[in-house]
Amino acid sequence: VSSPVDVDVLVAGGGPTGLAAAVELGRAGIGVLVVEPRVEVLDDRPRAKTTSARTMEHFRRWGLADTLRAAAPVPVAHAQDAVFCTRLAGRELTRFRHAFALHAERRDEFPEAGQQVPQPVVERVLRAATTALPSVELHLGHTVVGARHHDDAVRVRLRDPDGRERDVTARYLLGADGAGGPVGGIVGAGDDGHRGRVTNLNITFRAPGLEELVPRGAAHHWVLAADPGGIVGRMDLHGTWWAVVHGGGTADPERVVHDLIGADLPVEVLATDPWTSRMRLADRYRRGRVFLLGDAAHLNPPWGGHGYNTGIGDAVNLGWKLAAVLRGWAGPALLDSYEAERRPVAAATIDAATAQESRPAVVFADPHLDEDGPVGDAARARVTAALVAKRGEFHSLGLVLGAHYAGSPVVLDDGSPVPPADLEHYRPSARPGARLPHHWCADGSSLYDHLGRGLTLLHTGSDPASGGLVTAARRLGVPLTLLEVPPATTDGVPLALVRPDQHVAWRGAAPTDPAGVLRAVCGALAVPDRPARPAVPIAASARSRP
Ligand SMILES: Cc1cc2nc3c(=O)[nH]c(=O)nc-3n(C[C@H](O)[C@H](O)[C@H](O)COP(=O)(O)OP(=O)(O)OC[C@H]3O[C@@H](n4cnc5c(N)ncnc54)[C@H](O)[C@@H]3O)c2cc1C
């Protein structure tokens, strides 16, 4: 391009995914412009409510976990289960405890439990976080209308709120513009996937007094005997609720809510939001300097609460890689690994959510559910037994924490077994590609709190010089934090390299070619060996014994 570059990264779309990418990049000091048409974040259509334990780990890394929890209107301690009932004021049939990894107490598997929090609250927290980052700019009321791709930059056309257009030249364009944005077309992402057959309805309502009727401890109430049946949860602790009904697209929302409650309470409908499930996986996530992430790249039905969380995972994965390339400590091939690592995770997520698409409330409806006596008892026993099929919707740590990048071109396989795919059960493993298993340190901090912003070299104390990797990192300009850990952290292997996203990139004994290891995990690192530079920050060893 003839004009100079205006910004390193232009992010089309300031939904949760685009804002998360801006936070990841902005924390590394990369210049980012986020372009978002919505000026205000409105509360009446909350959409995502489930923030997974994995997403909360990223919020913790960004220093935002406590901020998000404080902003969430319903604390984790208030409600942790998914309850199945006939109606809200009716009988409880069964419950899945600690659904969506909701725990009030500390767990070993993760430093942060899940959190129920409406999507607009998440977006406000992320907007505030981007505003606080000096290298990030948020252009609200502006829209991306097109882009032209060049070898060394992307020229992006923006429209301002008055309809005036101008071009901005960026080194990279991130399409976080959701299901209907224009960037997918620029990348050539393929067809629109397919849609569920029914139109569902989200309803936000007020029903003072409802809290007295419903069992405590439920984050989600599945109501089976109403027509249409659906899910209800609290938006806050002050009488505002959300409902999602299956196939209620044209129903009268007030009647629907009364039927879900099953008691005579005053109801005020605040907003409705009809929607159809969509299943879609982009054919490709990248064209040259343009990338797709979040709903722009993949869509799944909301069952299990994965949609926005998968987008945050994309943003983190692409964010640290772009920052590393732009900062010069990784080669451009690192960017090829983004699609290789994240597209299979989206495919697994779509599969898990689509399996639950065939199990909405109506499938478990039974005319005798609310009856007293043996006929009712038999119906309730039958339905409760059938509801076991819904377990994976509420317990999916195998996917949420166990998603791994074992086949990635920037992960060095050590030949150890790859944990088998298992939606429900998370099996900690420090094999290359996996998320580093978590533990608590003696001082109460999390192992993750000690990882650096570049690569972290874990060593088990046997070789503090760490197999030549420290010297090689200094020579290559790769930021490396050295961290002594108990042998169990690395499954007993003396050394492991951990990436900024907490995934293991390599592990082994002292390598014969330490620079080769670093080059491989940093995408072939085009820069030649340089003389040692004292400026490369290498953090002091932080001990993390549990
Ligand atoms: C009913 C329902 C319930 C859901 N429940 C859950 C749940 O419990 N858990 C969960 O994880 N997910 C859930 N989801 C999915 C979740 O809402 C989405 O996955 C999430 O919003 C995706 O975030 P995103 O930032 O990728 O896309 P979006 O939130 O769609 O953001 C895209 C942004 O791009 C902007 N944009 C559009 N066009 C342009 C343009 N031309 N230029 C610039 N910007 C543009 C839009 O204004 C928007 O802000 C649910 C979805 C629905 C419909």
C-alpha cells in the first residue's frame, strides 16, 4: 500500500470476542482500533449468561475476574445447580449440581469457577478494560463496510454515524463482527451452515414475588410441564428474570411466562428476542492478513452455554500470537496455527451443542408429571431417568478445560498419549498441546498467576540453567519467564515450555537444539540468531510449591 499503516490491528466488532481480542493485544502494547456500530450496550436482550471456568481463567489473567464477579448481578454463592421441575411453582424432578462449573468453594482443577452473568454486563466490563488500555481505541457508532487486501496491509473502509466513509490502513484485520458481519465474505468463509427448525423466544420479565416460589440454589430452572416449556433464570436479585422457551416464537409472551410459573403472580414482560439455532463452521478462518473469530467463524445452538466462551478462546489464541509476531519474537507461521488449533475446538463445540438441540424441554414433557399418586410417580421416575441424557449440557469440563492443540504445527509432540476426547470429564495432562494442569501454591496464589506474558519455562529444580533454553531465548529475543514447579505439574518431565495462553508447547529433558525448540514453538521464528541482548526481560524465578 502507498499510505502508511494507521494501526497495527483493526478489530471489526466490539461484542465479547472483539473486545477480548483488544484486551489481549492491548495488554501487549499493540495498537488496536475496535470498530463497533452499537453505541450503547442494552440490557433487555441478555443472550449469553454462562461464563465458563476457562473464560474466567482468562479474566483472571487480565486482572478482571474480580471485576466481572462484582459486576455480575447474581453471585455464584447464590445459585449453582440446574433444576428440572414441572413448573416454577410446581414439583422439582431432579437437579444437576454445580452445573457449568459453578462452585462457591475453591477447586483444584481451576483457579476460577464459572459465573452466570448476562452478556451485556460482560461487554461493559470489557469495554471499560479496553478504554483503560492506552494502545486501544474504541470507535463506537462506526461500521466496517469493506476491506481491500494487500500484501503488507489491509485497507478497511469505515462508515461513521453521519454516513461519511473513510479508509483506515491496518496491518491485520480481525473479523469479530458476529454472524451477519461483512468480514466473513472477505475471507471467503463458505456457506451459512444450517438452522434449527423452530423459532425460539427469549423473554426478559419482572415478576415480584417469584423468588419466594422457586427452590434456592438453581441457576437454571428447566420447566417441563408448560407449553411451550423452557428455561428460566434470574437476571438479578431484584425481581428481573430471563426465560428461553423452545418453539415459542409466535406465542404471547405474558401467557408463556404465566404458564412457566404456574401460579397467579403479576408479570411484566420487558423485552422479547426471537431466535433460531444455527450450526455453522467457517471453511477457513484466515485469508492473508484477515482473520475470523467468534460468531463470525462458528455458530452453535446455545445449549451448554459455549458460544461466547469459544469466541473468547479464539481471541486469546489469536491475540497472543499476533502480539508476538508484531513484537518480533515469533515468525508469521505462528499465525497459521490459529485455524489449526481453534477450528477443531469449534467443531467439537458445535457437535456437543447440536446433540442437545434434539433434547429441548418438550421432549421430556409428560401429561402425568404433575399428578399425585402412582401414575404421577411413575411418570416422574421415567422422565428423571431420561434426563441423564442432558448431563453433558451442564457438565462439560472435558471440553471446556480439556480442549487441546496436540496436532498443532507449533506444538512439539513428545509421543505421550493424547487424552481421549471426553465432553464431560476433564483429565489433567501436561502433554504438549494441553492446558497446563492447575494447582494452588503454598501462599494461596494460583500456578497461573506466576506465568509470564511471553513463554514460561517450567523446571522441576534439577537444572535451573534449563537446558540452554534461557540462553537461546535471550539470543532469539523471546521473552522467557523461568518458574520452578513441583514435578507433578509437568507429569514428572524436567522441563516444559508454556505459552501465554497457558497451553504447553513443548516438554522434555534438556534439548540438544534449544534454539530449534524455541523456533518451532514460535512459528519458525524468521529472525536469525542475534548476539545476546541484555534488554530481553527474563523474570526472576518464582517458586510455586503447593
Ligand atoms: C438466545 C441466545 C442465548 C445464548 N446463550 C449463550 C450462553 O449461555 N453462553 C454463551 O457462551 N453463548 C450464548 N449465546 C451465544 C452468544 O450470544 C454469542 O456466541 C456471542 O454474542 C458471540 O460474541 P461475538 O463477539 O463473537 O459476536 P457478537 O456478540 O455477535 O458481536 C459481533 C459484534 O459485531 C458488530 N458488528 C456487526 N456488523 C459489523 C460491521 N459491519 N462493522 C463493525 N462491527 C459490526 C455487532 O454490532 C456486534 O457487537 C447465546 C445466543 C443466543 C442467540
